[in-house]
Amino acid sequence: QVQLVESGGGLVQAGGSLRLSCAASGRTFSMYLMGWFRQAPGKEREFVASISRDGITTSYADSVKGRFTISRDNAKNTASLQMNSLKPEDAAVYYCTARRMYSTAYDFWGQGTQVTVSS
């Protein structure tokens, strides 16, 4: 089991930046693939980015490539999402998530943090 707590959301102007953080409990953080999803009002939750257990391999949604960067620090049990050049369409609740080895779906989710982008 792992518990995830996001922080760093807030209000930012279009073109600005925010850094989201995800703090994970437990001693096996490095065994989880980590990801970020987001959900805007009236829309389905969508994949944003993921990072492998060793932090080497990353994946991004096309809509955020080149603007967002996912990272992790296994020594500190944290994952982060650096968001630059934010657009109004990036506004959503952002969720941190973890997937166990051999799992086909994300197993654990945080409570979410709100990101609002003003135009």
C-alpha cells in the first residue's frame, strides 16, 4: 500500500509555471511506476505523464510534450510535475498515481490538487 499526497496547485496566469509535488508513504516507493493524470470539469480523467521506477523512462500526453516535465526522487519518496507555458486548457484537478510492477492499471491515487490558469 502507498498513500499519495499532492501539493503545489494554485492559480497562475497563462504562460506561467507551476510545480506539483507528490509525497508517497511507505518504503517501497521505488517499486512503483508513477504518473500524473488530470480531470477538467465535465471531462474524463486523462493521462498527463508517467515515469519509470528508475526514473529513466518518461512518457507524456501530446498536449503537454515540451511544456511539462515529470521527475522523481526515490530517496525522498517524491514525484514532481514541472508545468511551464501553462494554457487555460491545462486547468484541471491533477492527480498523482502509482502503479505496481506487473499491474495493468494504476493502483493508488492521491486526492488531487487544483490547477487554475487564467487567460
